[in-house]
Amino acid sequence: MEGRVVKILIVYLATSATVFTSNWLGYIGVAGVNMIPATLSQVLLIPLYIWYRNHRQQTKLSEQIRQRGKHTILLAVLLLFALALLIRIPAVLLLDMAYEKTPVVFLVVLTMVVLEGTDLSVFGFKTRKLGRALLLGFVYYLVYEVSFSAIGGSLVYAVIGQSAIVGYDPAPFMLTMPFMTFCVGISEEGLFRGYMQTHLNQVYSGRKANLIQATLFGLWHFVWHVRPLDVLGMLFHILYTFLIGLVFGYFYNKSHNLIPLILTHGLIDSVTQGLILDEGALRLLRTFPLTTRLALEVVPFAISIIVTFASTKFLIRKVLRTTQFDENPQRDISQPPSRPTTSA
């Protein structure tokens, strides 16, 4: 066990050093993302995938993860969270971009497969009926984004008499979308929903497990507001991502499938990169009281979260054709759920 832990840590740190070092090879900026480390991050996923395809056929699935006590599972969750932060904090503070994503993918995948001897499908990485899962992710994104954009755009227009968005450039979206999906989406969904929530569900109720992972997901984003220190922005970002984590966790508790969430996550982080904003409208907005500006952000987000949350069960049933839901999945997680679909 100790030897495997050491090997995982060595690979994790070596991958981190490789990605970090590539940042100083040059700068090709797209929407604030240096495409050199971003591209390398995606390339590094290829050998990991090849290794997993060859390795998993020789790995016996873990059968009794829930036999561990609550404190043991919670400690494992917090330890993995701390290890991920160990690389995330310097990545954001020194490089101004979260280039810890691929190292975290390595950390999570190796922990699941090597340390726990468990197939990735147990933690929500489903490939069966992949097309339906991707369609669900796309529709889920549309539900969130359309409600947010429609309400937010209408409120801005009502306040200043003009739109803050004047056009769209698809190039930044197309260039950043692979990184946001394969690196950001897989790492964060795999860590918080896949690893954390799956483990926590074995010893806690579904709601409490969701609350714990969403809280950690919110705290995960504090680092963006450390330099320069912005306490208000930090609190808002933590709350914003906490609520996103709750909704995504609720989705995962119902579908047991990470694929839709990975695509939704990637789209949320990349589609907005192509927006062309009216600088004059933005300057005008900054002249309004803080309460007004906060309302223009909070109200659309709150409504979009409610709409997305309310649509979860319906969309899962219609797109994945799921008929059974498990509020508290206290079961042997090496076994698929009792239904003929891809959820697990």
C-alpha cells in the first residue's frame, strides 16, 4: 500500500512539474489561457488513457469500500482535496491559470485504479450509451445558460437601455473548449462528484454527501481572489460554485454518470470566452450602486440554478431514459444500479 501511494505521489508531482515548466517555454494566449501548457495538459492525458485501457482488464474491482468507517472515508476525501490544493494554489498564484487540472486527473485516476483497485465506471465514468450522455450534457448546459443569459440580458437592458453583448467570436470557444472539457471538466467532476461523492455516499445520506462535496467545491475556488485580496469577490465565488456543486451533485446522485456533467462543465467554462462586450455599456454599469450591480448578477444566477435543479430528474429520465432513482445509494459500488441504462 505505501509503495503504491509513493508511486502515485511521484507521478502526480512529476506531471505537475512538467505542465508548470512548459508555461515558461513561451506564451500563446487565447482568452487568458496559455495554449502551450493547456495543449500539453491534453496530450498528457493520452498515455494515461492508454495505460488505463490496458491496466483495467487486469484489475479486480473493489467490492466493499463502504465497510470503511465515516472518519476514514472523510479523511481520505480531505487528504485528496489537500493534495489537489497543494498544486492548485501555486498554479493560480504564480501562473494565473489553473494548470493543475491534468495532474489532478492523474491523481484521481491512479487513486481509483491503482490504490483502490476499482474500475473508473464505478465512479461515474460511463462509456455505454455515450451519445445520449453527451446529448444530456448539452441540453443540461442549455437549460442553465439560456435561462441565465435571457434573464441577465433582459435585466441589463432594462437598467441601462442597451445590451452589454455586441457580438460573438467562436475562435476562443473552439480553442479553449477541449482544455475546459478534457482537463477542467474531467479533473473537477472526477474529484468532487466522482471520487468524493461516491465515497461519501457509502457512509452518509445522499444529501449530506452532496453538501460536503459542494462545500469543498466552493472552497476550491477561493484562490482566485487571494492576489490581490478581494474578500467580497472570494465569498461570492465560493457561494456561486457551492450552489453549482450542489446542483451537479444532485444530478450525479440521480444519474450516477459523470459524462453529462463533464460536457456541461466544459461548455460553461468555454462558451463565454467568445463573448464580445460593449466597453461603453460596462463603464455605464459600473456607475450604478453596488446593490444594483449585485442584483444584476445574483438574480439571473439564482433563477438559472432553480430552473436547472428543477429540470434534472425530467432530463435524466427523458434523455437517458432512467426510471429509477436512488436518494441514498448505500450499496456495493462495484455493482451497477438496478436499471437497464448507463447510470451508476
